[in-house]
Amino acid sequence: AQSVTQPDIHITVSEGASLELRCNYSYGATPYLFWYVQSPGQGLQLLLKYFSGDTLVQGIKGFEAEFKRSQSSFNLRKPSVHWSDAAEYFCAVADQAGTALIFGKGTTLSVSS
Amino acid sequence: ETGVTQSPTHLIKTRGQQVTLRCSSQSGHNTVSWYQQALGQGPQFIFQYYREEENGRGNFPPRFSGLQFPNYSSELNVNALELDDSALYLCASSLPAGGQETQYFGPGTRLLVL
């Protein structure tokens, strides 16, 4: 069965520093991968997605993610974090039927000044 | 382009009651999915509706049911509410394409069961 693991429950980064959020997935075929962000009390906003092709994908708000099949990973990165990036980040993989998204438990990002 | 909307935003019910949550899909989208997000957890897939038919279901009991209407809006109904049903309920709309279409989420309905 497909699954997503986000090993870091909570990360604190200084404003202006770089960020990497980890995501590992379990999936037999080529995965469809997503990163969503959730601000407090809000729904989920799509940051970026990977379906095929270039393994480095660019998203909104300056985020990027790299798909590494050999490591079953899809880590999210940002070169310089802003205070407004503080939120909950979720990695997800589409299930084999193509209907459901399977989410990790999320990583809470705090930004210190 | 109108995004995904959900109503109500918040709801308080007591154990054993029934609740109906509503979702209007994004313009042009004919597929609606529902997710339950418990506190501190990632969203869990409840079911998906495509052209008014259930198109996939997660590991939720039958007391969770849904409807999709000809205008593609959708309802989630939960009968015999339990305390563990307290959660944020998220609706997402998309075009069906075997997983390659992005699901766009609404702001959610926060349900508290007392």
C-alpha cells in the first residue's frame, strides 16, 4: 500500500535561512507527488507537483522540490525563508486508482527572527 | 474563476446527531473529493464523486455518505456522530485524469462533536 512519511514533525528556521522539508514515499510505480501548505485555520494550497519529466520542479512562493526515485524522496526546498512561510506543510502521493491523495502527517515550520 | 467553497465554516453537534456539510466545486471541475483531517494529522480520504456517482472510497464506515448534484456541488453526510468525528472536513475539486489532475481544496468545515 502507498504511504508517505514526513520524518520531521516540527522545524524552526531563521528568517533568511534555507529550508529543506523531507518526504519519503512508498509506491510501486511512477508516483504522482504533491506538496501542499496549510496556514492556521485554512484549507490546503498547492505549492508544486511532480508527474513526470524533469526531476526538479518549481512551485509558487519560491519553493522547489526534487524527485529522487533511488531514495523514494520528494524533498521541498526554499533558499531563503520568509516569516510568512510559517505554516504546516504536507507531502502527498496519488493512489494507484488516481482518486485519493495519501498525505503524510505534516511538518510544522516555525520561522524565527 | 471561482474557487472551492464550503459551508458552514464551523459546526457544533452532540454525539448521535446527524450532520450535512456542503461543497461547491471550482468552476469547470466535475469531480469532488472529501477528506477528514483530525487535529495534528494529515488529511484522510473519505470518498470521491464523479458525475454524481461514488468513484472511490477510503476506510470510513457507511455512516459517512455523500451526494453530488448535477451542478457538481456535493454534500457529505455523517450519521450517528461520534466524538472521534471531530475534525476539519476538507472538500477538493478536480478534473478526473487518473491522478494527474490536481485537487484544489476549500477552506474546510470544522466540526466539533460534544
